[in-house]
Amino acid sequence: MAQPLRVLHDRDPREDIREDVGAVTDTIDPLGAGVLIVMYERGKGKGEAKTAGGIILANKTLDEDKYQGKAGLVMKLGPIAFTDDASHQWGDRVPRVGDWVMVNVGDSFAFDLPGDRRACIVEDVNVKAILRHPDMVW
């Protein structure tokens, strides 16, 4: 069975994303239950994309993360995102700004941001999981 390739990072990929798009995401406010997510791209940032075993990943492989990635960083929440209502009870653990989450980009409104980053707005019900690290899914 195929396993995700965890990439070594010189620094937290959250910092690379915030550095690339922070000011732009300040100008985007998701409505309702929308969640603004910037997609995680292995190797995006400083240096080569190298696995723990020393394998350097090809750019063509990494380009797929931009459009088919499953992990992203929560940048903003709409005013009623993850609010309990008659049809949804979220419990005590919901995504917050700065969390890595798992989504299906096909369930979102995706768009490009400066810094060659891909973002999306997804309804809260389409956020499937909170991740400890974005390399856990692909």
C-alpha cells in the first residue's frame, strides 16, 4: 500500500504560507460557514523537497499538490463556521485558524493567490479532519 512521503522542513510550513499570502488573506472574509484554507504543497518554501530517507521529489510530482492536495492551513473562519445547529453538532474539537485540515478540493471554491499559492473556501461541513502534520495525507 502506498504511503505518503513526509518532507523534511527547515522551518514550519505554516510560516512559509503566512509569509507568502498573509497580507492577501487579510483582505478575504469568508461568509457564513465558509473556511478560507491555503493548500499545503510539499517542498513549497525554501530549499529542495527532500524526504526523511533523502529522496528529492521532482517538481512535477510536487505540482500535483497544488491542485490535488488534501491538506491545507486554516487562515480564516466565516462568522458561523463550526457553530452547532439543528443538523450539526461539532463537539469539543473544531478547526481553528492555524490548524492543518483535510479537505477534498473538489468540494470547494478554489483560486490562486500571489506567491503562487492555491487557496479555497470550503463549507465547514466539508472539512473532514484536523491533521497533526500536512504530510499525513496525499
